[in-house]
Amino acid sequence: MRTRVINERHDRLPVTVTMVPGLSMLTLISDALAGQDAGTPKRWRQLVRSAAVAPDETVVDSLAVPGNAVLPDVVFPGDFRRDLDIATQLEMLRDQPPDALQVELDSMTNGHPPPHWRPAMKDPRRWLHGFANLMEQTWSAMHPEWQQARARFDREVERVEMAGTRGTLDVVLNDLHADCAFHEGTFSVPNFGPDEFPIESKGLVLMPMLAGSDAFVARFEGSEVVWIGYSPPHLTVPRRKSTEEQLGFVFGDARAAILTSVDQPLSMGVLARRIKCHPSVITYHCNRLESAGLVTRRRDGREIYVHRTARGTALLDLFDS
């Protein structure tokens, strides 16, 4: 089945574009923790899994359903007609009255929520706070990736706005997803509700996401705004290697990890646990780094502390430039 979004104005479809990173975090959580498959790069899935500290099972289970999942509007708080930051969405999530989740799910499902949502219905406050916590943890891991992709997001905003000005939005809409098509005022997408939906005067809000190449999230039946979250073309390009990775090619992984870790004094024991090397191996590598003038060591009681020198910091700055 497919949903056909009908533009009844018989002229150019009014489209705006906004940045809502919270939608990206939801998509990444669904992919990394709930078993969805939207083509998310392995590295991003690993970052999300590492950041998710004891995620609430009721939250993960509610998202773990193949195909187009039921997602109440309370999961996406805020006005998507403008840019919306994570901090604002998290605050709004935690301030939602618990019965809002129950009321909306009942309304969407005619009082028969799907099985994967029933545990959440028993304790909606727990679900809302658990989801907010998981979003916050995911953002802490993915924020550097978002910043790195920001220039490509800005170019995507310019692409959409230019297409709207030139009357070539069909090119953009046909490029949102492999299953999307726009022809003669009708936008055809995977099934997201009724067979046909008149867009009327609401217009369409496009939200580029930091997500896998197959990611597609949409809301057509909202009373205020119709929106689509999608992964912009060519978003998942290889990232620039980190300073530690670059140093690893020159010094080896262990010495690179030591050098990047000791911007503040760390004991040899802490270093060994952090880098997961035997203490004797840490001693060997610290000897070599100290000989090169990149770290210093000092004894404090029974502990020996390692600290990076100005020369070591200058070397890191060189690789980071």
C-alpha cells in the first residue's frame, strides 16, 4: 500500500525545510537498539549502543516493530515549522502529562494499542522519561557527528530552498527515498496512513536527518503541519580520521592512546585500565614517550602519574590541524 499526498492548490507545492536533530536521534535509536534496518553506518550504531546506559526495555520494545511503526505525536514535541534543538525537545518530553501518551495512543488505535505499546501504557511517565534519557545519551554520542555533517545539512537546506524558488521541487521530492515519487501535484510515498491525504494549505516540512540512507519518517495526519524526515543524498560519507587514529599510524595504537589521554595527570594503573594493556606494557610505552619529550612522569606516594608535555600537546595540535 502507498499514501498519495494530494496538492489541491494545483500550483507549486509549498515546502519549507527545518533542522530537528531529535528526529535523527529517534531514527538512530530505532536502528541501533530496536532492530530496524535503515542502512545506518555500523560506526553510528556502535556509538549509540555504547552511549545507551541500561536503556528502558519498554522504550526499546515499543520501537522494535518492522515496517511503519505507530508513533504518537508526544514522541515528537515542538513546532516542526522551525528549527528545534535537542535540549528544548527533552524538556518538553519530560514535561508531558503522562495521560497524553495514553490518550493519543487510544485515539490512534481506536482503543486497541498494538502489543509492543501495551507495557508503555501501564506506566507512561516511565516511558516518557526513559525515552528522554535515551535521546539525551544518544545525542551525547552523536553530537560530534552532527557537527561534522552540519555543512552538508546547510547545503541540503540551500538545495531545497533553491528548488522551491525555481519550481523544481519534483527533483527534491523524487530524491527523498527510493519509494517516493512526485508527479503532477501528487506525492506518492510508502504507506503512512490513509490511501490519500489532501495537503490543502498546510504545506510540507522537510527535515534532513543524520540517519541511514533508507531512513524515512513521516507524519501526514497532524492538524497543524505535514512533515517528512529523510536522509539527504550523499550524507553518509567517510569521516575524517580522529587525531588518535592518525597518531596510531605513526606511533602505534597504544602510544597514541596514552598521548591523547594524559592532558591531565593519570596514574599508570588508570592508564592501564583505560587502554586495556598490562601495566608492564604501559611502562614500556611511557618510557619511549618520555624519551621523546612527549610525556613526563612523577611519583606521588605509591603512584606514578603521567602527564603530557607542551611538546606532546604541540604534536597533537599538528595532527588536529
